[in-house]
Amino acid sequence: MGIDNTTRRMQDPADKLLFLAESMGPGGSGAAIERQERDGQRQLVNSDRLPSDIQGDRAEWEVLGFTFGDPDPADPLFMPATLPEGWKRQATDHSMGSVIVDTLGCERVSIFYKAAFYDRKAHMHLIGVTWYVTKHVEYDGPLVISDEWATRDAVLAAMRELREEALKSAAEFDGFAADTQRRDRQNRDRCAEHAAEYQATAAKYEAAIAALEAEVPGDR
């Protein structure tokens, strides 16, 4: 399946009239644009293309097993690409977001594609262990310990770093909340709320660290 160049297609008078007709239906132009974006996501995950805009070092992708061709002359936004063996594309619940998962089902690549004809754009980046851990601890995402990428040591290191960042932010907001010279009561109360939120986040990481440290390697 190819990826429809919606910007170019909308230059065709017939397609433009079809879009205008659809925009006059339920949901108006917003619904028509949403359909374009959902169609674009579906086309992307079923294609052999990836965005030409790679954020980060391309060599890191090639080490993992990605191969890339030149940008498509007919649609430079995308290029032919192959994935590492066993990896696959998946749509997310947001029409502009897709991911590539590895053989363990871990999300390793985040892809943004906005298929709306008036602002069509796409790019992608590798997902780091830190964000993988963040999604697990703070958003109840899955956690799979592997021998290569999300190793036990790498995950624990990320958890400890994120815990310390949360504690640092909590301490900063505690300081703001105690500043009666430059902050009014309402502002201090908000700062105290933020401090409590960061403390709660740090506690989540503390619990996750304790749970992982208590596991016997190989249990997962």
C-alpha cells in the first residue's frame, strides 16, 4: 500500500470538490481532515515507507538493522525502508502517531505523520530507555526486561535518574511554597501542590526500583 500525497491530490479540481462535499456533511471540515489523518496512519503502517526526516543519528538506526533508500522523488516526505527482522509497525490511538515495536513488543520507534493536506509533515525518532521507563512507571505502560536494550541495569539506572529528577523538582517547589516575601498565598498553594505531585512521582519510582531489585534475574 502506498501513502497518499494529500497535498498534491488536493490540487486536482475533482478531489478538491469531493473534499468540499465531504466537509459539508456531519462534522464539517474537521471530520474530513480527521478522516485524512486516519487514512494516512493506516497507509503508513501498511506501507514499506518511513519518514525521510530522521531525528537523531542515522547510524544508530542502521546498527539496529534498518535500511533506508533515497527520499521518493514523487513524495520526498517518505523513503523506502526495511525494518530489523521481526520488528513491525503499529498504529497508536492517535491518528498522527504510530510506533515500531521489536520482537518483544517493546516500542522502539515513534513516528509522527500529519496527513492533513494543508500542513502535511512527518518525522520519526528512536525511543530511549528513559522514556520507556517513564511510560511504564507514570502511565502504566508495559515493561519487558531484555538482554540488549531495556536491560535490568539500564532500566534501574533510568528509574533512579527519574526519581532524583522528581525529588529535585519537589524540593524546588517546596522552596517556592515557603517564599512568603515574593509570592502570594495563592501562588504558594499552587507551588505546594506541584511539590506534592513530584513527591508522589518520586514515590512511584522508589516503589518500581524496590520491586525490580527484589526480583531474581530471569524471573520475567
